[in-house]
Amino acid sequence: MQVTTESLDVHGNVTNITSTQTRTTLVEVGEDSFTLRVDVTVEVSGKRFPTQSQIVKHGYWGEVAGQPTTAKSLGPGELFVNGRKFATEIRQIEVDGDESDVESIIHYSAGQPPYQLRRETKTVHASDSKSSTTTVEIIGLNLPQRVLGEVKPAAGVKTVKKHAKGMGVTLEMHCDDVPGGVVSHTAAEHNLEGDVSRRSVLQLVDYSIGIGHLEEPSSVVRRRKFHRNRRRMEEVYVPSLPR
């Protein structure tokens, strides 16, 4: 992923531009968590600064691995997206963190990517200035999205995070064919007066599935070859798998 971030002053003038390229690799999958390796290169004023690789472990509900987490079903629900009704399962997730407690209400649909069709999260921190509320909702499904030269179906996702210093709004495009899901986003941080203090644009640089390390950041030919092979494999094997 390539993220370009601009900081703005009170007059709306750009005061700083930072470009960050992040490569995330799935290393291990367990029953309660998954492990990622994250490699980051930051570019400031034309100079590139690679950082040391980090190994991070996450639980499947968004928590840091090892944090006490309670998940329970609240029963069936329904949700409308662009006038279409979806049957959902409503789930409540509670995470007991070291400095903050997090509670989420999720509308989950097993058959409709990106699966979490709505998520409302309340984070309560020991310091009120670090508490927040976040709402994630789907604003469009099966939208055509160009992903590195190929048009794929995608979902539009809007995230609004409110906190003591203002509000952040992010519009993302999620594609189920791409690891991690997110293929692009635009985001803006607003201060208490409603002015934009920071904005960013994210775009996908490259991806691979089950191939190993990417040597070139734009290996489109290899990716397309893999996708053709994957379709052939699915034609042979998928019908025999439990659904």
C-alpha cells in the first residue's frame, strides 16, 4: 500500500507531505489469532527511510492478541444497504484492554462481502481525551473498481470516528479478491471547528496470494497468470469442498 498524507494549517495550506509504503505479509494463522509481518518505508522531502520489519499478532475481532475478549450473539437482525435488505447476525464483542475497554456491535453476514455490514464501536479510555466512538457502514455493494488494471466488484465502506479533538472520516473500497480487502481509500481528519487538519490517499501498489515474496512492485503479468491458474483450480476443487 502507498499512503500519501498531507498536513494543513488553519488556512488550509499544506505544511507537510509524507509518503509511506507498507508491505504486509500473512505469516501464520492460528485458532484465536493471526500473525503479520509489516515492512514500512517512509519518504519525506524526497528521502526514503526504511524501518525494521515488525511482527504483529491480532485476534479475529480486531483486538491485540492476548487481550481478554468476549464474543456473543445477540440474535438475528436485518440491515438495508442501498434499499436492499440483508439478513444478519448481530454480535457483541467486548475487549478488556490494559488502558481502555472496547465494545462493538456488529451486523455480520456470512454470504455478503465484506461480511461486517455495520459496526458500531465505543472505546472508553482512562483519559476522556482518548475515548472515541466509531461507526463503520457499507454505502455500496458490487461496485466496479479498477484494481491494478483489472475491474473487480467492490464494496464502498464509510468510517466515521469521533473523539475529543474532532472527527475522522474515511471512504474505502473493499475487494474480496485482494488480501486485506482494502484497495483504496481517502481520509480526512477534522478539528473541532470542522476544518480539515490532515488528509490522506491510499492506493494498492501490488499483491500476491500464495506466491511468496514480491520482488517487483508492479508484477501485473505474474498476478494475472496466477489468477488464471487459480480459476482452473477452483473449477476442479471447489465443488468438492464443504460450503
